[in-house]
Amino acid sequence: MGNGGDQGPAGVDELEIVGWGRTADVYALPGEGAWVLRRYRNGDDATREARLMTRLARQGYPVPAVLRAEGSDLVMERLAGPSLLDALLAGTYEPEPAGELVAELLARLHALPGTPPSHLGTRT
């Protein structure tokens, strides 16, 4: 895995891009399709996020499994299926159950033991 502009051994230009967001690109890794590489475009450190995801998984929260994180690269389980937004836009998921699902996931997340992630701050 590389860091920042370093493409890593295979180079991401040889990988299929399967998603992107505000800060990172997601690439399918070669093999049986079980893993993806998410690389932060600005070189941010992915290890903190990997630790959080691992902790959430240990507590039974539904997150992709983390294989490894190094520098701006996070290798994690590839999930199958459309995003919730895509399912809503396609009409295969209705807004009310989607809202209930999001509310249930947020309630479960906030009910987990331990301290909140530091980026959420603390209430006074």
C-alpha cells in the first residue's frame, strides 16, 4: 500500500475504481472480489478510522471488516449491493423504511459502550 502520491506495488491506475466520495477513492482489489482499497486523496491517515471500525465490529455494529490500514490506505471488506440512496432512487426501497433503518442504526451506534469518537467532541 502506498501513501499520498505513492501508487503502491500495483499502482491504483491498474485497479478498477468502484466508488468515490468527498475525500477518498475506492478500488476493487484483485482476487475473489472480497476486498477494496480506500485511499484518501489528501494523504490523511486511515489508521484511526480502521481502529474505530474494528472496535465497532467487535461490539456487533455492522461495519465492513478491516484487513489492514497504513498511511492513507484502508483495505476493507467489499460489500455487495446498492447504496441506500441508489435503492431509494431506483424505487426498490421506500423512504419510510429507509428512515427507520437509519434511525435504528444511529440509535444502536449511540448505545454502544465506550467513549465517543474524538471528532464528535463532548457535551457540556
